[in-house]
Amino acid sequence: MTTPRWSKTVPRLRIAGFTSAFGNGATGVALPIVLAVTFTGWQVGAVLAALGLGMMYSFARGGIEADRSHRVHQMIFFDVARAAATAAIAAATLLPAATGWVLAAVCALINGVSVGFYRPALAAYWADVLDPPTRRAGLASNALINRTGLAVGAATAGVFVAAHASVWVLVVDAATFAFGALICVGLAEIADRANQKMMDLRQSRIRRTKEFDLAANWRTIYTTLAIYPWLRSVISTSILGSLFLAVCQVAAPLVLVEHYSGTEIALVQSLPVAFLFAGNLVARIGDPPVPGAWLATSLITKPLSYLVIALHLPAAIPAALASTSSLTDAVNGPRLANTIAEGFHSADRGKVFGAQQGAGSLLAPIGLLLAGLATTVIRPEVLLFGAAAALAALAVVPCGKSGFWHFRVDPAGTPDAAQLRQPANN
């Protein structure tokens, strides 16, 4: 439960979360179609690369900023930015392709940056709103609501795509971001951080050139993570793994199309989504025992699914492995988020959530580029096997770190619930 002061905050945030997830699910289905219909192959690649580059930078910076700025203001500002950028991408499809792709790429970059600033602020804010005794269950409920929004959004987008009206999905997505910003207006900042600053659009800290130093941002994060080597190892291997995961994401579809039937491809692609939803239901019911085992299973079964695709084994095997990865990841997700909330002071949670959420995509643009070049000289299955083997090797590294299996943290180092309930600078 939450205290009466915040009883109305939780439903407002959940409505905003469902709406945003609906838009994300819809755009995830429609955006590739919109781009492919409107622009040439290299232009599509440029737009998607811009999106990845934006996220590569912003999660670290966004996490740090979430610990220094008014988190609600940060969420509102970047929801507005995403609404404008998404609407502009829809408008770009009406321009000649030679100029429209430039506008789409710029707006995709803005979208990528906005995601990295929005999500750590939201995660840190949730950790402050929810009472510690019920925080894990609350986070599990959030995940379930968001997965539902993603599924409904994806299904809705399918209707638009079938009606050859994919671009209208982007308009709907822009409206969901605007609604999310509107519903958060007036929410109080909860944790009173001594060095907190208001989001000032005229003199915002994020505009300072020196703060675009990606390496410096990650050094700050790693200093914060030093107290828990097991968590630092999880994030470090996720960063390195993002390079090989991107290669797998390029090579796997090529192998699937060449060696598997349409029905088999659909099984491999769609079954894990159903198990992701099932995992969220399990997480809502109870706290998983030995949480590190669930995380390890999720990390290891994903590359194994790619390995068996590279070996052209029956589709049921990679589908089962990928579904296992989705299920265990969904079960474990709220537990890991609650661990971060327990183990870090409110003034540091934004940085840690930013690292945790952004590590898996940090090197993805580089991996996508390398994979595209490599497929011209290396068979897709060979490329997929090598990248998946490297990803599997990285997955076992955190397992040997002390504290990993039980997500050991020291809650004594964080303020109690009463301290977190002090409103600040609303």
C-alpha cells in the first residue's frame, strides 16, 4: 500500500504507463513498415541508427540527471519531446524521401535521447512512491499493466497496418506521449535530495557541453555501483553483450527466413511474447526464490536460442529456449528493480536504473553496423553462432560474483520510508 498522500499518484502513474506502453507497442509494429514504405534501405538504416545512438548516450546521462533534477519535471519534459518528435516523423513521410529521411532521423535521435532521460526518472520516482514492504508487488503490477498495454498497442497497430494506414499509428503514439505528460502535471516530488535542481528549460544542466561526455557519465555510474560488485558485473556484461546481441538480431532473421517455414518463424517470434506476459503474472503472485537463478536462466537461455537457430535445429527448440528467457526475465524484473531501490539511496537510484535499463543497448548501434558489413562476407549462420557463443560466455560471468544468487544488498544504507515521504520542491 501507499500512504494516503500518494494514494492518487499511483493510479495516475499507472494510467500514464499503460498509455505510453500502448503507444510503444503500436509504434514497434508500425514504424518499420512506415519507414520501409517511405524511404530507401539505407535511409531506413540511418533513421534506426539515429534512434539507437540517442539511447546509447542518454541512459547514463538521464540517470545522473534524474538524481539531480526534479524527476516529475524531467518526465514531463521528455514526454513532450517524444510527442513532438513522433508527430514530426509522421509528417516526414509526407515530404520527398530525399529530405524527409533527414527530418525522420533527427526526430528519431530526439526520441532515443528522450527515452534515456524519461525511463530512469520514472523508475526512480516509482521507487520513492511505493512503500518498501509492498514495493516489489507494486513493481510487478506495473510490469503487468505495461505488458498489457504493449500487447493491446501491438494488436491495434496490426489493424492499422492491414488497412494500409500505418502512419496514423505514429500520430496515435504522439498523442499517448502528450497524454502521459498531461497526467503527470502537478505530481509532487517525493524524495528531498539536497542537491536537487528544477528542470529549467532556459538553463538546463543537460545543455552543458561537458556533460555530453559519455565516458565521464559511466565513470560516475561505476563509482556508485562499486559497493555491489555483483550488480556491477551484471551491468558490465550486459554492456559488452549488447554488441553481440545486436549481431544476433541481424543474423537470426536471415537464418530463419532461409531455413525455416513461415509457421516456424511465427512460433519462434511470437511464443516468447506470450511467456513474457505469463512471467509478469507469476511475478505479481509472489517473490521468486533465489532471484539470481532466474536472472542467470534468462541471460543464458537467450543466446542458446540463437545457437540452435544457427545449427538449424527444429523450431520448437529455439522457441522453447527464447520463451524460457522471456518468462524468467519477466519473473525476475520487479525483484531486481526492488533490489536497486533497497540497496541505493534515493539520490543514486536514477543513475543505477539508467545503467540497468541502458546497458543492454549501449553498444547496439556498433553491433548493427558491424553485422551489416559482416553479412556480406560471412554466412549468417556462422556469424550468428559466433555472436551467440560470445553472448553465452558473458552470461555466466556474473554468476561467480559474491551476492549474485540472492541479490545481496545492505538496506541499512538507504533512508527509511518516513524520510522518503518528505515532499520536495513541487
